[in-house]
Amino acid sequence: MKSRFRLIAILLLFCEVGCQRTLYDWGSYERSVFNMYSSREDFSAATEIDRLQKEVERTERKNRAIPPGKMAHLGYLYLMAGDNERAQACFEKERQLFPEGGKFMEFLLGRMQG
């Protein structure tokens, strides 16, 4: 009888550990940053923008947290693609989500203005 309870307790413990969700929904953010800086010939800002924008929308629909830096990275990709308006919106959203990075976002926004 005790061994059955132990087995159940162990299974529940493994389920608890294995079922934990992370605080942030990282998606392909880290891979996107790596691809951008690894000087790959097949890197496409448009492809990365499309993938990350869909992930952000999916994350927001699920009421999950967007990780720090993801909106700034997306904004930088928009800047690379020449879409300053969307880049600015992403930098603003990063500043709103993570005020501790606000000075850097203000710096980037200022650079866009002048």
C-alpha cells in the first residue's frame, strides 16, 4: 500500500516538474537573434518579421508574457526593412513592457528622429 502511494507521489512530482510553464513565451526569438548575427546568407528580415509578429500576436491572445528584448528585436528588424513607423511602435511597446530598458529605447527612438 505504501509503495503505491510513493509511486503516485513520484509520478505527481514528475508531472509537476515536467508541466511547468516558463514565465515568458520565447518562441523563436533566440533563434532569430542568432540568425541575424551569424551572417547567414539565407537570413531574411521579412521572414523573421513575419514569424516574430505572428508569435507576438499568438502570445497576446494566450495572455502570456512577451519576453524582454523581443519587441526591441522585432523593431530592429522593421528598421532594417525600412518600416520606421512599425519599428517605432515596437520600441515603444518594449519600453512600456520593460521600463528598466526605457533609456535604451529612448536612445533608439531619438536616433530615429534625427
